[in-house]
Amino acid sequence: MKFRRSGFFLVEGRVQEAKDQIERLEQVQNSFDALQAFYWNKFVGNYYHMELSEFTKALRFYQEAESIMDKLDLLDDEKADLLYVISILHSKLVNDLSALEYANKALSIFRNSYKFVRCAQCHIILGISYRRLHMLEEAIKQYNLAKHLGEITDNNDVIQLTNHNLGYLHSRAGNSIEAIEFYKTAFNLKNVPLNYKLTTVTSLIREYIITKEFTEAETYIVKAEQIMDENSIGSKLVKLEIKVFKAILSEDHHQYEDLITNHLIPYLLDQEDKVYIIIYSNMIAAHYEDIKKYKNAAYYYKLASKSYEDLLKI
């Protein structure tokens, strides 16, 4: 099936070929039967999700596939996979109640078919949602369930993600010592995707900067740059964060201000990444307050506050 070929291109990282295939199929989509329409919407959703990070657009395609799903004779695991990716999108868009709903639906199906790794992935989404809803005990319970399933299936990806999220939970609660330990455990795990490591190491560096452990922060900046240089990877966000951290450590206030105000925050606004907008708006606002640029500080505190209010409305 041509839709499966599009999916293969995405898995193989052959983005242009996937795009070309999608553009060809787009011309005949009105002739698709229900099964073809299901795969069409799922794979186009995957394209916008995985390659373009256009989460709102991806979600629309996934939801269209979901509306067709129950009319088709699909395997339960295939239904659960779609429900799971919808839960991921809701989580990325900070629609936490919807993320809980879809993760629980997927979990129920994966549990019945004894797909323990997929169950663990659902528990991680549940943990993230409960943390954001300030239900910290329930969040820790979900993360520990995921970690246990990762350990019994010897799946380091799951164990790494769980430790990272436990680190983030403690970081947001102001427990830097615990956060650092979980981040270090996550970073030091072997045989996990390097992009996972980069996400974790930026969080670890940020935590060291918060605790003014600048030598440790510098050590992990070197490790992050080594991963990026040796493997030619690193998202725009990670690269910008590393530049910001280096400016902080070198006490280059002009570059620090320029990077955050003219590059990082505009990028985050474009991506509608409200969580990171809050983090970096508060960071630069505190800096401006320290150097008595109160008008600038007020602007970024206001931006952080508005982003937080937007999160609460979702």
C-alpha cells in the first residue's frame, strides 16, 4: 500500500521522498475508501508530527483517522497505537485532560495484549499529565510503574524517559538535588537515542546553573557539544539552549540577552511552546531585574504570566 511506503520513508528519515509521496497521493485522496482514508490521515499526521513538529495540524489528521477507525476491521494494537499518538500530541499541546483520556484508552488495550513496553509509554504520558495537574503523588506512581515495566522488559528507552521525567518533576518542585540525580541517571544510560540524551543534558545543565555549580555545567556542555558534533544531530532548541548556557558561564551579558530575546523566545513563540516560554521569560526577566532594567523585566514577566494563563485555559 502506498501509505505504508510513505510511512517507511518517514521511519528511514527520507523526508523529501515522504513529502513527494504525500503530494502525489493528495491529488487522489477524494477517491479513497475508508481504509485508505484511515492510513492517509495517520501517515500525514505522522509527517506533520515527526518531521515538521506542527502538532496542531498533526492532531487534526490523527483525529480524522480516529473518526474512521471504529468502522474498520483493524487489529486492536493498531487502534491503540493511534490513540497513543493522539495522547502524545495532546501532551505536547498541554491538553492534559485529553492526554489522560487517550493514554488511558491506549493503556487498556495494550494491557490486554500484554504489550508491556507500550503500557510503560502510556504510563509516562499519564505521569506528565498528572504532574502538570499538580497531582504529584499520582505522577510519581505512574512514572514508577513505567520504570518497573522498563526494567522487566530491559528497555532502556523507557527507563531513560522515566528518569528524565522524574528529574523534571523534582526540578519544577524546586528540589534541585533530586532533579540532578535523576537527570544524571537518565543521561548515563547506555543504548538510548542520542536525542533523548540531548534533551536530558540541557535540563541537567540548566539545573546546575540554577544551583550555581558552574564547573559541572561546563562539563556537561562539553559532553552535549561532543554528541552533536560527532553525530551531526541536535534540534534548533537544543542548539539555542547550549548557546544561552555558554553565554551565562562566560558572563557575556550582551550575547545572553540577544540570544534569549532575539532568537530563543521568538522561536518558542513560533512553536507555541508555552512551558519553555515561561522558563526562559522568567530567566531573562530576573536578569533584567538584577541589572535594574525594570521596563524590560516587566515585559518578560508579563510574557511569562500570559503564557501561564494560556496553559491554564487549555
